[in-house]
Amino acid sequence: MLHENPLMVDANVDHWRNLQALLLESAKGKRRIIVIHEDGRILKFVHSMKAEIVKPVDRIDDPHAAAKAIYDANPGACDFVAVFERRGFDRYVGAFQGTWRSDEDLDVYVQRTYALMDDYPDAIVTYPGRARDTLGLQWRFGTTYEAGTQAVRTFIEPGTSVVFGVFDGDALWASLVLRFDADHRADVVTTVDPTELTTIGRDALAGEVVSWVEAKYGRCSLGIFTDLEGARSFLATADKGAALAQIALRGGLIAEPVPPVLRSLLFES
């Protein structure tokens, strides 16, 4: 779905930062206790913010039990515990690097780097939650990768652009512009440039944004705009159609243009 070499250009700093605040969750931004061991012998046992911690184990024989014991012994001190077996982790890194292909979709490769953690269940351990859902930079879409790619193929016309906007009051707070090629691969990823918008009011701004996208990146086949409350509820809900319908019901959704199949789900159910 994401081209191996997408054009990421002219993104507005404020919109991009706000978009990341909505969509991304970074393990580096969380308080964590990290344990690195080699065949059970502990090499490192630290808190990411150098806070004092209780160390209930002096050896790692069962990494899963140890991770839970460390978390339970430090209530409120961390968001998660990570236990890595050094050589096993090195094997994991070598494995996912070895799968890279220059011609494959970038998101396929990234998805595989996380999924591959499941093949090293005792070398890469986190608590609470499994490693693939905890480590790195997590996209919080509230849906599976497979469902997301299917939605793109169902609702977005190939060879067109789409725009998503989030309003805070009457101001356009964040935006995401994607252009898809003939194979449904996003080859442009950017934001709207709010300095080039002149209208006032959500409806007028949404219309101007769509015109702006079409002038820059070709025909826009989908434009979805909501308020912050709606954006957060949409991302937190697995049933995306129902979430959008609820936002539309309370008047918090602007959807134009929108394909007929999606329009019927949003406004005729």
C-alpha cells in the first residue's frame, strides 16, 4: 500500500506534529524497565529515566515470569518491562534486515519487522502486552493492517488523491494527503499547506482543501473531515463505519467527495 519510495514533501510542521500525536505511540516516550541478559546472566537492568527500581530477580531463567515479576515489583514506576536475550535479539535484527527487498511496499517491510518478533518469543519479551504491539513506533489505527489495506482497495479509486482533515474548533488542526498510483500504492504522503488557505468555517475550508489537493496532486476521490473528538473516537473504535456514522449523526463529519458505497454507509444507514 505504501510505495517503496514515497514522495514526502512540503509537509506542514504543525499539521504533521498534530497528526503524529493522534496516530503514533512511541515506546521511547514511555517509562520502561529494560533488562538485557545472555543465557540468563543479567548484563543490564535499568530504568529508562534512571529512576530507582526494585530488582526482584538476579537471573533470567524464565523471561516471561521475570518480566511480570519486575513489573509487579515496581507499581506505577513504568509503563512496561522489556527483557531481551542479547544473542537472540541480534539474530532477530539480522533476520528482518535480511528480508528487505528494494521493490516491495515500505509498509509491508515495516509490518514484517514487528510480526517477526513472534518468532523470537523468549528473546524479545515485554510485559504487559506482547512485544510486537509494544516496542518501536506503533501506529494506533484501531484496526488490523489487513483490514486497513482492504479499506483502501474498497473505498479509494486507484490513480487518485485523498485527504483527511481534523478540525479544532473552526481551525484545521491536522491533515493528511495521500496520492495513490494505479496499483493502490501511496506514492505521495504529505499535508495541506494551511498558509495557502483563505476561507473561514469548516464547510468552506473543507471545500477549499479538496480544491487545493486536486490542484497539487490530481483528482481527489475521497475527502473526510471531522473534529478532534470524532478523530479520536474513530481511531479508538474497531468498527470504523459505525464510528463515522455516529460522527455524521451528531454533525461532526464532512465527507466530500465520497464514493457512493461509503456515502450509503455514512448517511443512509
